[in-house]
Amino acid sequence: MKPLFRSIRWQIQIWYSLLLFVIVGAFGIIAGQLTWINLLSTADHEIRESNSLIIGNLRRSALADPNLGSFLGIFRANSEIHATAFLLERLANGQIDAIANLPETFSSRDPGYIYFGIFDAGGNLIASTANAPESIEFWLLP
């Protein structure tokens, strides 16, 4: 009489079980990676959308101020980087209100609320929303 696990039937069943285990494990790893990538993509989209709301609000504030009429010429003549630098310079000087006319998500503390802080190169706070924490941690650019 053959030992139980030496028969062909048991060996084939063990190999098929191992193969099924590897396939299910690979599927789980791939599904987890795709879920993680989707989560990061969603977070990136929300950050980009919030950023465009903030920059758009700064632009509207600059265009509404008659003393800042040169903004439109700078924005048309130069790149968006120059226009953003112009806006941030005016924001640091107090000529533009960064938080005027922002959507409700920038002022509430309900789950999913959004806050922002704008800092200069030295790490000094230029502007922030009212719902921002007392100390905002950020990474300095190299």
C-alpha cells in the first residue's frame, strides 16, 4: 500500500492547490496596487482642484483691484509662473486678499474640510484660511 500523499491523485491535487494559491495571491496583490494607485490619483486630483481654486481666487482678486491693472499684461505676456510670482508678491505686500470669496470647504471644520497656508521662501506665513491649524508643517524646497 502506498503512503497517502505519494499517490498521483494527491500530488496533482497539491500542485493545483499551490497553483491556485499563487494565482489568488497575485490577483490580490494586483488588486491592492490598483486600489492604492486609484487612491493616490484621487488625492492628487483633489489637491490640483483646490490649488486651482486658490490661484483662481487670487487672480480674480488681482483683476478686480484697479491698482493692480498690470497683472493682466503680465499674465498675457509671460508664463503662468511669472503671473503666480506676481500674485504672491502682491499677497505678501497685503494688496490682495487670499481668502475672500473662497468656497465653503475652506472655512468649515467638517470632515473633508480644506485649509491652506501660503509661506514665503523664509518660512514666514503670508496668508492662511481661518480653519488652518495653529502650526502648519510643510517641507522647505531645496
